[in-house]
Amino acid sequence: MLEPYDGKLSRTVLRGEEGRKPLALPGTEDQMTFEIWKTPFSEVSGLGRNFVLWADNVVIELFEYKKSGPPEDIEVNKVKIEGSWPVGLTKESRVWKLVFSNPIAFRVRNESQYLTHSERDTLPGPYCFSRNSEWLKEIKSEPLINEGTELIHIILVLWDDLIEIVTEDFPSIEEMKPTV
């Protein structure tokens, strides 16, 4: 049975480590070598997530932010900005379901623990992967990982979250209809 991610500010889970403190996983400031991950949503700059489910698989539903209402006036840092558009999941949004089969580890950070601009600049794009990041090196040193196992560290930089997953294979990706 799948259980939803509980939405805490930061959470790291390492499969097979029940009852043990999660690893202190390094962030992107560790000079990781990443490549652009070409996906059906590669050209979409405004992605959000509906949910993350974890069991034998990690299932992530991503959606494209679209204008979701008429323009509004908003205030940011006591400055009035006229004609701003609210955005969200709409009937016109594209939606993708990603299924990571038997992932090794994952973490989700929300916008309050988001990457700094300098950290974001070290990534080649919002959807990328590495085969030799610092996180992979730490995980491969764990006794649960067989020597020689090839792992992939995938990063999804969304508007509201940063999702990182370590797995042996890229996920299956299915385009779906929005449920609005």
C-alpha cells in the first residue's frame, strides 16, 4: 500500500534503514557533476507537484502551472504590483506521473529550504541527473548497496519543491489528464 509523503519541511528516507537515523546527505553546494535530463516536460519551466507516494516505488505527479484566474493586484515587500496572474493546476495544465521503481533514497525540500541562487547556478537545468554526485558517493559507501551497483541521482527543481531521488534506473513517465 502506498502512503503519502507527510509534507514535513525536509525529509530523507533511505530504503532498508528502518529505525536508523537518516543519512546527513550533502546538498548541491558540493560541486556535483550534473547533466540535463531530457523528459517530456523538459521545456516546462513552471512545474508543481500534486503528491509524492512512497512504498516499493516512489510515485510523483507533476503538473504544469497555468493562469488560474483573472489578474489581481498583489503586494510584495510593501510594493503594489498590478495585473499579476494567479497560477495553479487548471484544465489546460499538462500532468505527468513519474514512477521510480525500487528507489534507494529520496528527499523533498519545500520552498523555505530551497536552493540559493548560487546553488541553482551549479545545475545545468531544473531537471537533471548525475552518476557521481557527493550524495551517491555517500550512499554507495553504505553496506546495503552492493559494490559496483550503478546509481543515478535525479534532481527536479519545481516552483514549490526540490525533489532528489537516488535510483538504479530512470522512472517511467506517463502523461495524464488533469484532475481539476
